[in-house]
Amino acid sequence: MSSDFWVDTGLAFGVGAITQGRGVIGTVGVSVYGATVGSYLKAEDPLPAQVGSFAGSVVGYYLGNGAIRYITPYAGNAASQIYGQFLGGVAGEVIGAEVEDMVRGVQ
């Protein structure tokens, strides 16, 4: 695996730990900051990563929290937290990557 993978993975892990329970503003802010730092560490243009991170973190935050609220009455708090965080994380990464690719194509 490339060193870029480990940079992105480490930053994503740190962002997730820092933003736990911070709300959408905190999550988006720290996520975009993490994307900026990652871009500079990889000597890349930060704009695509910033826009992708913004879009992905907003979608992931709301989708994950919506799933948690919907599932909790049926599956309990612990199971719904796991499912909601997983769903939000995956959706956020997919949307973020697609938006980042679109921005790269426009530049």
C-alpha cells in the first residue's frame, strides 16, 4: 500500500476521534481541515479534497444520525450506533470521493 493510503487513514481516524459528538459544524470543520492537511502532506492541490470532504461529511453526518434515530427503537442504542456510524462513514466516503473526482475533472 502506498504511503498516501496511510496518510489518509491516519487523518480519517484522527478526525473521527476528534469529532465524536461535536455536531455537524464540528464534524465538517475538522473533516475539511484534515483533508487540507492531507493534501499538503501529499503535495496535492487541496481544493478537490476540501470540497469532497465537505460534501461527504455533511451527507455522512445526516445519513448516519438519521439511521441511528430510526433504528434505535427496534435494535437498541448500541446496535443502532454501530450501524449508523458505519452507514454514515461509508456513504460519506463514497460521496466525498465522487465529488472530489468531479472537482478534479473540472479543474
